Amino acid sequence: MPRRSHNKKDLTYRDPRPPARRSIYLYGKNSIETRIIHAPRTIRRIYIRDNFKDQRLIKMITSQAISLCAMKQLRAHSSLPSERTFTVIAEVEPFVYHELEDLLAEKSGKRSALIFLDGIEDPVNLGAILRVCACFGGFGLIIPRHRACSINETVLHIASGGENFVPVAQVNPQDAFNKIKDAGYWLVGTLVDGGENINTARLPFPLCLVVGAEGSGIRPGVVKQLDKKITLPMPGARLSLNVAMSTAVFCYEITKQQNLQNPKF
């Protein structure tokens, strides 16, 4: 428990716990280079090793007046794989989530679809999905506030810069589904079996695609709220695609049908 100060002039509590971390770290040249190009103001400083030789990247860093520091100045950070593994690491501002209302307001503009991830806990899968959404363009991502992975350093590393192109909202699912439906979106869920064949199904727009976790899939309570269910047929070996791979296939189909239904998109 924090201790009350004995100073009569100071009646506030003094909390002995260290303050919350105010920075996150990007590692990997692709992630850092993309951030420099698209959101340089979010970068606080960049650390490089003595043997870092990419002069083009150094020129990009200095052209944006970003502080350049020696790697040895970087404090040990438990969530990083190892400072010795990378020759360059960027300290950046914490990830900023969008409001769900902002994502919903773009349904008639450039937004292709929203994707709601129901209980994705693996940061590698979340990062891969973020990268997929960035590559196809026009997608917004919605993730639960609890019992699901949030945007962390591993996610950003796997996304390889994708976070600069995809707005992400973090929500309470039940409230979110009500707002999504009130905004006129169709809730379309992906099921392993029992849904319409994605090869023949006509997708309704504006669309919010619901993707479930590997193994458990979409939770039963969420399934009840779906307006449409679709399935990706796999007539080959009795294996399965991981959630990021299957999301990529669905994103491709969404983009294709959006372009067919609205050539001006």
C-alpha cells in the first residue's frame, strides 16, 4: 500500500511503485524504416550498434531530426528478444488505439471492412493479421479489451510496419456488437464447418468479419449474433490453416467482392 506523507504540507499519497512504462520498442529494420516514413513524430530515439552500417537508414533518421544513440545506452528490457540480436532498435510512443465510432463512421468512404478478432491470444497471429490487413488496405481491426492479446512489441515486430496503416480499436465486445449493428454493418462470422461456401457466398456490405481463435473458434454467444456464416472449404489434407492464414484468404475475398460490387471503390 502507498504510504501517506508525514509532511503536513503534503497530504497526497506517495506511491513507492515505479511509474508505468511510457515507451515501447520497435526492433527490425523494416518496422523502423516504415515508422520513420509514415509516423516519424512517434519516434523518441533510435539506438544502433557500433557495427551498424546502413547509411541510407542513418540518413533517414537524421533527416527527421530523430535522436540517434549508441546501443549500450539502451537499458535492459525484458520484453525484447535481446539487444545483441538487432543492430537497430527504436524507442517509440505507446500504441494509440482508435475509437470504434471513428472506424464505423468510415463505412461509406474508403473502408473496405472491419475485422473483429474474437479471443486471439497469440501476438504472432495478431501481428500477422495486422500485416495482412495493411497489405490489402481498407481494413479496420477490432480486438477485445480482455481475454485477448493487445498490441505489444511482439505484435509490432511481426506486423513489420503494418500498424501505420490499420486503425485498431480495443473494445468491450457486447457494447461493440451493438454499436456495429446500429451503424448498419453486417456481422459475418467465419466457421470451420457449417457456413456458406466462401467461393459462392455473396458478402453483404458494409461488413464486419468476425474471426475466432484457433481451436475454440468464435464463442457461442457471439455466434448467436451473426447475420451470416461463411466457411473456407479445404478439400485437401485434413490439416488446418492458422488464423492469420485463413484471415488473409477472407480479406482477399472481401476485397474482390467489394471491387465487383462497387467498381469505384
